Amino acid sequence: MLSKPVVFAVFIASTSLLLALLYYFSFTFILFDFSSILPIWKLVSTYFFISLLVTFCFVYFIRISNRKNLWVFNLIFSVFSFLSIIYPFQAKVFHKYEDFFPAFVIPLHFILPLFWLTFHNLLLPHEKK
């Protein structure tokens, strides 16, 4: 019963991490290197932690609610994802190109929620007709 959400969370973290690393390395190669501020291990651990956290919150929400109220969970998740971009704007970054740090980090904040909201229907129990 618990293995399906864990496999789903690892799948979401892995796929979104693949795109995030592609973005991370292309930004580093083409524009600026922020690897001293945001090392790869922090990106990997954050994606896996957030993916597991959101997945287990979703499973709990499904247990206490019905499927007609999924929009509430999706709305809350979207709002939290949007509010998470406040931190890059107010963060004090000591880097030569610190003005470009929000432009680097903000897309990384939305990759995981986009993948999660796209595939969250895989966690829902299927209705038999």
C-alpha cells in the first residue's frame, strides 16, 4: 500500500530532476555558474524530499476527502509553489552576478510542481465501471 506512493514520488523526483539538471548545466555553461551557491546535491535532495512530502500529503488528503475536492489540494500546492519564489528575491547572495540568481532559481521552483501535477492522476484509485 505504501510502495505505490513511494515509487511515484521517486519517479516524479527523477524525471523532474532530469529536466532540472539539464537546465542547471545549460545555465551554467551558457550564462553564469551558481554551483557554489546551489550545489547539485542540494538540488537532488530537495527534489526528492519535496516529492515525497507532497505525495504523502496527497495520499493523506485523498483518505480524508473525496476525489471531487482534488482541486483544493491542487490549489494549495500551486499557491505554495508560487510563494516559494519569494525566497530567491530576498536571499542575500554573495556572487559576482547576484542579480541573475532569481532568474536562475525560479524555473527550478516550478519544474517539480509541473511534473507532479501532470502525473498525480497515477496515484488515484481507478474506478471500476
